[in-house]
Amino acid sequence: MHTETKIIEGRPFSDGAAEIIVGKAASQRYENLQVGKKIELGRTSTTMCEVVGIFEADGSAFESEVWTSRGVLSNLYGRTFVSSAVLRLADNASPDAAIAYIRGPAVNMAAKLETAYYEELSSKSTQIVALTSILIAIMAAGAVFAVANTMYAAVDGRRREIAMLRTIGFTRAAILTSFVFESLMICLAACALGLLGASFASGKREDFLSDTTWTVMAYELKLTPAIIAVAVIVSTLVGIVGALAPAAKASRISILEALRKA
């Protein structure tokens, strides 16, 4: 049914045998889901099923699943019914017409596109992304104030140096640019350290239970070029915004007053 699924280790299960194949994510996440290992399956009369293969499916939700033949599964759990079925339509068939037919009186069953089903399944991950975005915004706002506080302290501690620079010919624009550039260097250095720390978590997998379909899904933490680019852009914006006010203050320092107080 799914052409993107392929065995990457071992072999497919044999019909009628107590054998299973597991997704790549499940194999890496859970114990005893590696080729050659056995796990106990069943509700009333349990059976030791051997893992004979590991498959991947282009990083889709299938990689969080365990598969075996329908007959074996029915016997192990005493299930005489099917909870869901996947249909593949002909290339020129209309999915809307098929869904309408299945929902109609002839079949009278729930039907939806497979993409819609997995969108519901991954709704929890969407919530995680939204929550993470909110936390990033809050932390970015806090970072702006932290940068501003640091740069204000730098301006107050360098009033004499700023006055000397103005005396020997540095313009207000040059003073402002130098403080903004210094802030950028601080933020980009912090960004580099953060990305270095994040690289140690890249490739690790976590899982969560979907409260929509009651299915456990695994997700992988990846440090991609897009994420690195976003991190650098956010750090640059934080550095510029946080330094503008202190840099403007530095550029307006009176030369005589600064030298007198020094």
C-alpha cells in the first residue's frame, strides 16, 4: 500500500508466523525492537514474537509503528473486527467521490484522506511547535533587555574613552556603529555557543502520546541549516535592537562633560 516503505535491515514477516517488523524510529527508541530480539504480544494468551526486519518510510509516522500480519494480530488480541483500513485508488479516481461513497448508506463508515488522518495524529507536535515559538519570543525579548543592560553598562564605563574618540575626530555615527557592532559580536558568539550545545542533542528521538488517536509517535530533534539560519537571524536582530538605545546614548555624550567627570 505504501511505496515509500522499505526494509533496511532483516526481511519482511512471513504470513501466519509469530514475526513482526518495526519502524526505524520505534527500533531506536524502545528496548527489544531490534532484529533478532523477541517481545511478548497478546492480551489473553501471550506469544513471543520475533523482530525479523526494520523498515523506514521517509521519516513518516509509520516509522513509529510495529507491523505484523492481520491473522497473527487477530489471534493474539482476539480481535474479530478491523478498526481501520487503507484503500489505494486508481490514478484517475476521485478521492472525494470515494469518501462520499464510503460515508453513504452502502458502506456507512467514516472516511478521510490519509494525509488528513496523519494531520490529526500530529496535532500534538503542532502544539509543541506553537509553545516553543512562544517561548522563543519571550526569551528573545528577555535577551534584548539583557543586551541593552550590558551595553548601557559598557557606555557608562567608557565615557572617557568615548570622549577621547570624539576629540580625535570620530563622528557620532562611528561611535553608534561601533557599539552596535560590539553588541552583534556578543550575540553571535552566544548564538555559536548555543548551536554547539544544540548539536549534541541533534539526532535524538523523543515520543509523545496523541490524545486524538491514542497513538504513540516518535519525533527526531535535528539541527538543520534552516534552523541555524533562523538562529543567526534572531541573534542579529536581538543584537541590533538591544544596542540601539545604548549606542544612541554613547553617540550623544558631551565631550567636555565626559572629560570633566573622568
